Amino acid sequence: MRAPINIDLDFVMKAFVGIASPMVGVITSYQEQLEWHLRVASLGVGLLVGIMSLVSMVKKMRGR
């Protein structure tokens, strides 16, 4: 029989903070570039939804 797994919560929290801290630093340093990419991505998604809605309306109009 295996011994139960003993998870040290303090160790896990320190590991999480140790991993998250550099990631937050990188994100804040590239914040302007990330914001620009997010804006372009949201514009693309909005255009795609608009085109899909237009196609759906045209199909409904032709079906009548």
C-alpha cells in the first residue's frame, strides 16, 4: 500500500508566488503591446460576428 501524499501548502504557495511574480513583471513591461493586440483581436472578432449575422439575415431573406 502506498503512503498518502502529503502536500505542504506553504511550499505550494511559495512556488505559486515564485512563478507568478516574474510573469506579472513581463506582462506589465509589455502592457502597451498586449493592449494593442487585444484591441485588434476584439475588432477582428466583432467584424466576424457582424459578417456572420449579415450572412444569416441574407439567408433568411432569400428563404421567404
